Amino acid sequence: NFGANFSIGDTIGPFGYQFGALYSDEWQTRPNQIKRQFGLGTQSGGTSSASVEQNLNTTSRFNQAKLGGLLTASYTPNDDNRISLRSFVYQNAVDETSFSTGFVGGSGSPPAKLWTLRYVQESLGDGQLAGHHKITDWLLVDWRTVLARTQRNEPDTRLSQYIQDPET
């Protein structure tokens, strides 16, 4: 696993800025997870009882990468006026692979093997322009506008299930 971040900022006359960024790359393995799904079955006499519908032993591997940045800049020509810009971007990607063995479909069902390959990419972007103006002692104008965008993409997710033929 690896992660890093930094920030820098300063004020030069009426101009000020601050910039920050982060990066992270994480790997994780989760072995021997037990996954059980229960359902209701009917016994003789019409009574209901819980039965195992799915019983799997799963090993999952994840890789998550994050990248983000923040920029703030402002212009303050005097104490009565200020214009500022804020922007933010963030990217997150998760790559998952899992392999399961066990039974799907209740007791007495044949053995099954399941594979999952999944990649999810998420992004967020935001920009804001704002101003603060003191016109007179009784009139203050404070304004802002913002533009934001989010996106989620999950291309080519694959779920494979193989069930052994009980006759073989």
C-alpha cells in the first residue's frame, strides 16, 4: 500500500492561493469469507423453517486507487472587495476479483464455482466562483456560482457461475 499528499499556499500582495493533492493505492485480500443466504422452506404439516439457499467460501482481492486535488485562489484588492475561485477534483477506482466455491440452491444441490471480475471508476469535479463586496455601510453583496459534475462507470463486469453436473 502507498499513499502521499502535499499542500502549498501563499499570499503575494492582493493574491492568495492554496493547492493540495493526494494519491493512494491500496491492496487487500480477504480469504475464506463465509457467505450464506437463507430462505424459508415449507415442512410437512405446512410449517415454515429456515433453510440455507446459498453456502459459499469466498476469497476476494481488491485494489483501490484514489487521486484528488484542491485549488483555492483569491484576489483581495482592498478590505471591501474579494473574489475567490475554489476547485476540487477526485477520482476513485476499485478493481475487484473474487472466487467462490460451495453450493447454490439449497441443500442437496451440486457443487458450484463462481467468479466475479469488477472494475468501478468514480469521479467528482467541482468549481465555485464567489465574490464579497461592501458597497456602503448598509449594502453588502455576497454572491457565488458553482458547477459540479459526478460520474460513475462500471464497464465490463463479469459474473461467471459453473455448477457441476450431479450425474458426473
